[in-house]
Amino acid sequence: MTPQEIAKLVDEGVAAVKRGEYERGRALLMRAVEEEAAMLTEAAKTLSELYGELSIPVRLIAGSDDRIVETAKHSARLHQELTTSTFRIVPDCGHMVHHAAPEEVIAAIVTVDKGRQGASGAGRRPPKPAVPRHWLHIGEGSMERGRPPATHYALCAVG
């Protein structure tokens, strides 16, 4: 499936949810996630060949107790490959650092942005994303009063 076809699935899924067709919307969105995940290995391989060309600051944040990704095998290795990166292991944190320690993520964004502004001039606006982004509902729970359970949300960029 192409990125454009995945984007269409996301659009259809979001539209279904907005119409109150939560099960259909969830099924379409989950299929989009599965299709995108299937492309991950090849995309990562292709992008990794470009790491040496990066000249922007990169802040890597990983949880010390991540049971999904091995921090030493992936995050620390990536830090060694990216000459412009800094790396922070958040103690007692798992895979979802942005949920468990949002202050770490916010501080990283502020720090990188300050460095970027200092290097390239303050006041520059970041470019608009080339791909539309959608908030997707992810989670378990019952459908109460025709509304999806509000457990987790994720920002999904397909493209």
C-alpha cells in the first residue's frame, strides 16, 4: 500500500468517527497503522543511510525501563551515529516517555528550538507539515453514550 493510500484510509477513518461510525472508523484507522508499520523497516533502512547528512540538532529521549525497544541497542547506537545529537535516558520510564515524562519532551523541544534560533536567526517559523496530521483515538473501553472511550490519543502523520 502506498503512503497516499494509507492517508486515504486515515481520512476515511476520521470521517467515519466524525459521523459516529466508531467501529468502522477504528477498523480503518487500525488498518492504516498496520500498513504504515509494514513499511517501517524499509523506510528506516533508507533513512539511516542519510544520518551522516544531518546538520540539525537532534535530542534523543529514551526510557530506562523500555520493554519495547532496547535502549542500548537502538537509542544509544543512534546517538553514536548522529553527530548532532544529545541523548537522555529517563530513569524509571518505559517506552511512552512522552506520556510518562512530558516535561522531558517539552524541555528538549525548548532547548533544541533555542539552539536552532541561535544558529539560524530568531523568529523563523518552522515550515508547515507537508502531510496533514490527525489525532487518532487509541485505547480500550466500552462505548458509552455513543462516544469512544477517551483513554489515549496519538498524533499520526501519514505520508
